[in-house]
Amino acid sequence: MSPDRSRAFDAPVPSQPSAPVPNSAEDRQRRRLKRNRLLATSLLIAMAAVFLGTHLVPDPGFAIQLLRAAAEAGIVGGLADWFAVTALFRHPLGLPIPHTAIVTTNKERIGQSLGRFLERHFLTEEVMLRKLRSAHVAQRFSAWLAAPATAPVLAEAVASALPYVIRTLDNKDLQDFARRSLGRQVRQADVAPILGRAIDILTASGETDVLFERALGVAAQWLEENREQIFQLVRERSRWWIPRTIDRRIAEAIVSGVGDLLNKLREPESEVRLKFREALYRLIDDLNTSPAQREQVNAIKNRVLEHPEVQAWVAAVWNGTARMMLDDLARPNSKVRLAVEKLCLLVGRALASDQAMLAHIDSFLEKLAAYVVSWRHEIGAFVSEVVRSWDTPTLVDRLELVVGSDLQYIRMNGTIVGAFAGCLIFLVSRSFG
């Protein structure tokens, strides 16, 4: 047998795939393909050796003739199946025989068929929704999230990824881009209605009264603690000829008057408090309806955002926070890790016991699946385009890695079945001979 013919039986045609360096899974596939190809070829060679050996026997008897017939038919069966398997991927023996190298000559049609098959049989709403509903994804996810072994794994993943994210966000070009993009959006945003709505919610819930009373309490306490300072301020602004006792009385009058005002403001139904509420309601109405008030509020917002000291303060806060998080993540007992672990367990346990939320998650996933299905034609076309873009050696190599090792069993079975068929034909011919 010539070197070319020998290579055609057991050595794969070299390919130069454009994919990255093979991983361990690809290495296992290649070893399995090589092993099965060697087994199939060895079985065929063994049949050929038996066939030749039987011809060396001077006076063959029934058993030798039966063995020869079996070997002869096994060679025929093995060669036929070798030809069929080889013809899928390349020309057998390098000869341009028609209807061989099927994958090579039909690459574009294979890609289109794969895309249509995926589109028609997998990416259908019926299939996707039936699979999602039977999987109970939300319930499984909540159980997985609530498992004690899950939280440390997720915490470690987050802790490992956060330093890269933080360092990426620290890039000057990225920060300039974010400042330009977000700054433009924030400057164009109308915050007056949002502010009015927030004040309205706080007022309706009674939180403004609580905050107001606490602010009044702080102001009253400050007055009491700074009486001497107020007296000094009055003394500094008073005429030189006015006695100190008069200045002190004036300071006491100021403190007492302001204190009385604060006390009246703390009374829920006092006239001063009612006027304050009216002013608050007018402010809410102006923020929602008055163009002049809204323009004024937005102008204040833009001046604050564009002020260099505010921008420097924001940058300093971000830098300090980033350094603090990086230092914390570098420690074995990181607080961020512990916080993520506790959050995972809390969310998982809360989800597991909240059937309404599980139903919302399942509904969201079904809507997401329906949205994906609406793109099935584009996904099928994408699969076809990817297959079409592969160079021919890459396509052959990848398909042979997936199915080639199993196809070698066809060669083995063909050789064995052929041998049994040869025995049967020999026995039948001798019976009727």
C-alpha cells in the first residue's frame, strides 16, 4: 500500500482552524478520535491479515475456508464504511470522486440548514415556554441562592471581579466620557417636578413634620448653647457708648424671641406652623406648574453641578471610596465579601418563601423568551453566517471532532457485520452447493 493510501486510512488531513488554542475538552475529543480511528483501521488490517494468511494454507479445510470468507467479507464491509465515513469530510485517497467531501463542497448549504433547523425546531415560542415552565427556573434559582454553599462562591466571584471593575472605572478617558455624557443628560433633566413630587410624598406621609420638628429642636439647642457667642456678636456691632448691660438685654431678647418662634413652630396647629405648611404647598405647586420656578431650580442645579469645588468633591469621594474598597477586598476577612454572602442568603430565603415574587420572575423569563423567539430568524441567519465565515479546514476539523470518533464505530461495525455476513453466505452456499 502506498504512503498516500496508508495516510488516507488512519491519518487525519491536517487542518488549520482559526479558533483559539484548543482547550482540554478539545484535547480529549482529539485523543478519542485518534484512538477510535486506530481501532477501526487495526480491525480492518487484521481482517486483511487473516485473509492473506488463509491463502498461505496448502490444503485449506472447511474451517479455513469459512475464516477466509469471513475475512474477505469483513474487508469489503470495512472498506465500504471507511469510504462512506471519509467521504463526509474529504475525498477518499485524495481522488476527486463525485459526491465525496460532502462537508467541504456543501459548507454554505450546511450553514443554512443548521440555521433553519435551529429557527424552526428550537427557537419556537411553544418549545421555549414549555421548557421554561417545566424547569421552574425561579424556584430552582431561589433554592440555589439560599443554599449555604452558594453564598461564599458568589461572594468570591464578586470580590474577584470588583477590583478590575474599579480600576477600569478609574480610567481618565472613561471618566471624561461619563462626565460628558451623564453631565449632558443631568443638565437637560428637569428636576423641579421630581423635587416637588418628593416634597409632596414627604408631606403626605408626615415625614416633613418629623424632620421639621427635629430641625427646630436642633436650632433651639444651638441657641441655648451659644448665648455668649450671640452676646459677643451684638457687642461687636453695638455703639461704643451703649452699656454692656443693654447689649446683653438685646442679645437675650433676640434669643428669647427666636426661641418663642421656634416653640410656636413646633406646635402642630399654631398659626406659624399653618403658614409654613401653606408656603410648602405653594412651593410644591410652583415646582410642578410654574415655568419660572422650574427654570430657577434647574439653573441652581446646573450651577451646583458645574462648580469646580463640587466636581472636586465628587472626585475625592469616588477616589476615597475606591481605595477603601480595594483595601477591603485585599483582606481575607473582607467586609464586602461578608456583605455579599449575607445579601445572597437573605435574597435567596426571601425569594424561596415569596410565591408572588417567584411568579413574577417566571413571568419575566417567559416574556424574555418570547422576545428572544421574535429574533429567531436573525439568530438562524447569524448561525448560517458564522458557519459560512469559517474556512473549510476549520469547519471539517470542528465537525470531525464532534462526530468523527462516533463515526469510527460505523467502520468497526461494518467490518464485524461484514465478517458475519461472509460466514452466513459461505454456509448457505455450501448447503446448497
